[in-house]
Amino acid sequence: MTTNPPRAGRREWTALAVLMLPLLLVSMDVSVLYFAIPEISADLEPSGTQQLWIFDIYGFVLAGLLMTMGALGDRVGRRRLLLFGAAAFGAASLLAAYAHTAGTLIAARAVLGIGGATLMPSTMALVRTMFTDPAQRAKAIGLWSGVMTAGIALGSVMSGVLVEHFWWGSVFLVNLPAMALLLVLGPVLLPESKNPSPGRFDLLSVPLSMAAVLPVVYGLKELPSEGWNVRYVVSITVGLLFAALFVHRQRTTDSPMISPALFRGHGFTPALTLNTLSAFGMMGSAFFTTQYLQSVLGKSALEAALWSLLPSVLIGAAAPAAAQLVQRGVERSHAVTAGFVISAGGYGLLALAGPDSLWLVLAACGVMASGIVIVMSLLTDLALSSAPVEKAGAASSLLETGTEFGGALGMAALGSIGTAVYRHEIPDAAPAMAQETLGGALAVAAELPGRAGDALAAAAREAFTSGMQAAAIAGAVLLLGAAGLAAAGLRRIRVRGDMDNAGQADRLSPSGV
């Protein structure tokens, strides 16, 4: 006779609130340097290459180590790895805040990436082990998804406010209280859980996974700004070759870092694939909307960041609403399909925007992101409930790595479409610099006298808007295609592994409960 899984109580929900703090800060650190870079440049005087690494090293290290840290957490214990990551994140934040050289700041940002890579899969895996009741788990993962999305938007705003009133190091010091709270309350509130029979840790898989992820993410992120440069194409190709070697290693070794059995779980592969497509849609639009607010509408960086908070109102309600729909009997396939259709509708609104359409663009962003958050929260729940509980860390890391890939691919593909249309629309008589990017055109226009400068700026803004419209149409088509895949691929999937996994969780008897 099957028994219902135990329901989480006040302790588990309090623990979830504690877990949200590092998750919020890790996601904020993706964008927290947006307004601090000018002051950092004036203070530390980094070279052009060093400035790029200050900004990018965090995301690269984070993406490269996600799979390693997820698998490591399954072996050594997710709470233990989480607390180690919190300590590393806090120490690196302190080092970054008081860095006196560009090299020190780059090193500190790299350690922040290592800490972030331990925190993200550990938090998701702990949510999986703490919430064994399917309805409660769906609600918890919805909150997790909402906080993750909100952090990226809040990071840039907090950066602007702190830099305006304090010095640039303050954007890192805000991490310390939350990490200290996690280190104090984590051992008390969070259960320890791990795979009771993990096997040996395959060290060769670590460099293979990093060599697979980092070149691809790097190449994809650089393509929108510089086009199909042979260097980036080679980088992506090299990464894909290492990815093939990594997959071969996982299929042939006796103790793989990422077990191929995960992909045989009922619903895991469709969830991972569709989640990657949703990240494509989410980040693909970001390439345009941030430039639109600043370069087309002429908002300052801080004004643009504050305006961009408005869509978060819709985003905050989307994931819990999706969880409620599923709990009330709406089929997951229908809810995910609806989420993709909603996000495609957001892209449709973006395709209607002109050079002076602030409210339409904000509405488009809110609608699109709300649909994506619905999709991501439901697919995350599906993937985690389809995976064995002892492999929750590895499953979480795969989802997050897929998100990194999807986001980078979205920016590259839609960014390339928008750039191609911009270059086609900009007048042939425009200077070479103006024909490359909107920023270049505005810089040239500022140096031209009178009407000539105004005409070039207006033409460049029109061309950029046309590129954004074309990319939005492509994004809408892709998301509608994803809706069709979700309707077909998820239709027969029931999360039938929930009760089995709950039983496994009981048999594992995680310590600390």
C-alpha cells in the first residue's frame, strides 16, 4: 500500500527562506557590476582585457563548474557543500570589495564564481530533498524560480544605488550578512543529504566538462557584438568536440560524474530540452531591451534599470500561479504549453514596438518573462521529480548548465538577427563605425554638426528598432515551436516517479532531519 509522502512543516519553509538569500545574491552578482565598472576603471585602471575579465570571469567560472559541483554535492553532502560555498562566497566578496589591483579583483570574482557554482545546485537539490510532497515541492520550486529571475534584475539596480551613495566595493559587501546568516542557520535548519553509494569521483570528467562548457559559452556570448568572427566559431567548435568526449566518458566509465541513467528518467530529457529553449527566449530579448531603454529612448543606466523593475511585478506572481494551476488539476503539459504561448505573445508585443514605445516594451518584457518563469518552474519540478533523489545535485546542475547554454545561444542567435537587420537598414552613406552598432552610430552622431548628427541618430535608432522587431518575430516563432513540442512531448508524462522518489528519500534517511 502506497503512503503519502510527509508534508513539510514550518522548519522546512523557514529553511527555504534561508536558502533564498544566497540564491538571490548569486543571481544578483551576474549583473551587479553594471554601474560599478566605471568607478572600478577609474580606481584600479585595468587594461581593456582586464576590464572584460572583471566583468565576465564570474559567469564563465560559474557555468564551467556547475556540473562538477552538482555531482560533488551528491557525494560529499549538499548542505556541507552549500556551507563551504557560502564561506568561499563571503571571503571572496570581502577580497573583491577591498581589492587594490585589477588582478586581485579578477581573482576574487573567479572565487565568487566557484562559490556560486556550489550554491546554485545545492539549493535546488536541498529543495528536492526537503519537499517530498509534490504540491509543496511545486510551490517551493516556483518560489525558487521567481527569486532567481528577480535577482538578475535587482543586481543592476542595487549596483546603481550603492555606487551613487558609497564606493564601488559596497556592491560586494552586501553579500556578507546573508552569507553569515546562512552559515549560522544552515547547520540548524537544513538537512544533510547525499548519495549513500556514490562510487568514486571521476576526476577526468572535471576538466572535460569545463573544456566543453567554457569555449561554447564564450563563443556564443561574443557573437552578437562582433559577428561570426572565426575565433568564436573555432571556440564553439572546440567546445563541442570536448562535449562529445565528455559524453563518451560518462557512457563508458564505471563511475560517471553525470550518470546517463538520468536521461532515462521519465520526463527528465524533455524537461531539460524545453528548459533550455525557455532560457533561449528569456535571454534573447535581454540583448535588445537593455539597449532599447538606454540608447533608443535615451534613459540613463540607472533610469533604465529602475524602469526594468516594473515587469518583475508580473514575474513575481507567475511561478506561484503556475504551481496553483497544476495543484488544481490542470495538466502540466497544458500549463507549460500555455507558458510558452504567453511568452511568444510577449515577443509579439515587442515586434510592434517603435522607437518611442516605452510602455509597450515594458509590457512585452513582463508578459514574455512571466510565461518563461511559468515554464521554468514547472519544468524544474518535472526534472527533479523524475530524477532519483540521490542524484538531485547532478540533475540540478544539468538544468542550470542548460540554462546557461540556452541563454548564451538566445543572445547569439537573436542578437545576430537583429545586428544583420540593423546593418541592412542603416544608410550606406553612414560612417563605417555607425554601420556596426547603435552605440557606434550614436557616438559618431554626437560629433556631427546640427541636423546631420540628429539625422544619423534617428536613422540608427530606427534601424535598431527594426532589428529588434525581426528578432522578436524569430523569438515568437521559436517559442511557439517550443509550445508544440511541450504539447506533444509532455502529454503522456505523469510525474509517476514522485512516490517512488519519496520512498527513496525515506530509505535514504538524510541526517539532520
